[in-house]
Amino acid sequence: MRKKTFAAAVLLAAATLTLSACGGSDSGSPVASVSQETGKRAVTVLDQPFTKPALVLTDTQGKPYDLRKETAGRPTLVYFGYTHCPDVCPLTMNNIAVAKKQLPKAEQDDLRVVFVTTDPDRDTPAALGKWLKGIDPQAVGLTGKFATIQAAAYRLGITVEAPHKDKNGKIVSTHGTQVVAFSPKTDAGYLLYGEDATVDDYTKDLPKIVKGENP
Amino acid sequence: MRPIRSARLVAVPATAVAGALLLAACGSDTDGRAELSVQAAYIPQPVSDTMAAGFLTIVNKGDAEDELTSVTSPAAGQVTLHETVGSSMEQVSSLDVPAHGRLVFKSGGNHLMFEMLKNKPVQGATVTVRLHFAASDPLEVEIPVKSATYNPKTGH
């Protein structure tokens, strides 16, 4: 039934596009109807939650940061990205930051937002610190050996590739496509957010996440 | 549930036919040129002082395709075109604007990348860009800078 509805929506959207490409009005609404193709929820509740990876990296102060130790018993969001990413990485981190500010102060302080770089050569502790300060000064930024970061991401079902140079000599990095939320009750990664999750999605769900509940 | 389902099955082909009819009607006024315009342009306020992403839609109402070949801006040392491939982005030298179609730049997909910005774009400001095409004359666009979390679907 759901699949049928989805197929119908796509057909309708396609028809709308054809219409507007020919018609006189170009008010920008077709763009909105295309995006409704992705009419699924931003969050996935995992049947088999992820174990929090045993991960020790370097924080923005240049000090070792043990993910399991530092985030034990705390609601935690983990995202893999890089600061030279102009689009999805800052959008994801800003969406979380704006939603977080709407929590009561004590819950803001309790929540751990952890940004793990996938581009550790360029994202030094200082570079990460500067970037995160512009988003959420409380956010934790981690850098270290790429192989260590990649292995931790892999254990959370996230594939990232080592930065490489393209034919113009520019460095191409990859970011994770998902944010993993860990429960303060179980320390397990029980929720996944796709990159189309909005401020509103996080605003609605964070009050549940800080309690370890399902959104 | 059943009655709704059968109603939808009727409605969908009807709409598709209407779309096809209009498309056919369009094909008749041929003058063989692209007719380009820009809509829904925005730059999310960047975190970085020197780098930003930009999004817009180029609409082509004409009968010929065109190609976006470069973008320039007095605000940036360099503006490049990028496609998102998987979870990394790749610079491309040009992008097609199909006849009676559109070239869409949106978050998670194609984007303009502004580098070596002279000033950090702040919300409320505008950034002037010039779009250069293979066939059509350049288009100059004033792109508004929106909040860092601006979502074109909701408009905030």
C-alpha cells in the first residue's frame, strides 16, 4: 500500500514538472513538489542497535578523547564529516545546533554532539575547533589517524573513503550520510538520521533522545 | 481503504495524460533557442570565512538545450560547479540545461562552490554572480544569503 502511494506521488510530481516546464508560471513551487518524492521520515529506529565504538582520538584541545568513557550515560549524536565540505556537513551540524538550543539548558549541557573528521590531514585540532566554534562551541571535534576513523565509521554502518586528489589537484573528501544517536540509557546507537533531516526533525526528536526514548 | 485506492488508480493516468498533452503542445512553437531564467537562488550563511555553497534552479523554456559553462562572482576568487557523487563531491567543467527543462542545484546534489571569498557572506546580504552559458548570453543573479539552516522546502 505504501509503495503504491509512493509510486503515485512520483508520477504526479513528474506530471507537475512537465506542466510547469511548459506553462507560464514559474513561482518555484515545482522544486518543492520534486522534493516530496522523499516523503519518508528522517529517522530510522534500529531493531539491532549499534554498539558504541571503542574510539580514542584527539579533541580540539589536542587532548586524547575516549568516546566510550566521555559519553557514557549521556545522550550522544555522532557524525562523520569534514570542515572543507561546503554543503551537507555544515548544514547537518547547524541543524543539530539550532535544534539543541531549544532544549532546556541542563539537557543542552548533557547532550554530546561529536563531529569526527573524515579529512584528518586538513582538520587539525585547531581547524576543527575554529569551525565548530561557529556552529556550537559545546560540540566535540575529533581528529586522528584516518584508518582509525574509518574503522569506527564502518562499525556504525557508515562508509567513508580516504581523501584523494582529483584531476585538478583538489582534495576530495567524503562525509558520512548519517547521524547516529546513542541512548543515555543503553549507550547503544539506536537511531539513524539521514542527511535530509531538518532542524524541525531534530527539534521534535531531541527531547526524546535526551531521555533515551524512541521519537 | 479500497475505494480510495481505486480512485487513485483512475486519477493518476489522467494526470499523466494531461502532462503529455501539454508537452506536445509546447513542441510546436519552435524557434530553436534556449530561454533561460533563474529561480529559488540562495546561499546558506557559511561557517567558513572563505568558502560557501550556493543553490539555484535554471529554467529553460526554450526549444534548445544549453550548457552552464562557468560561474563568476566579484565576491569570490573562484566559483566552481560540483556534482555530488555518493558522499563526495566532484568538480565538473559544465552542466546541461535541457530544452523545456531545468538544471537544479540543491543541497545534497549539484552545488556552486564559492572559494577565496573576500568577505564572509552573512544572512540578509546578497552575492552577485554571473552565469555563463555555451550559447545564451550570461545571466547576472543577486543571490540572497539565508540562514545556515535554510530549507527551501519550508522557506525558513
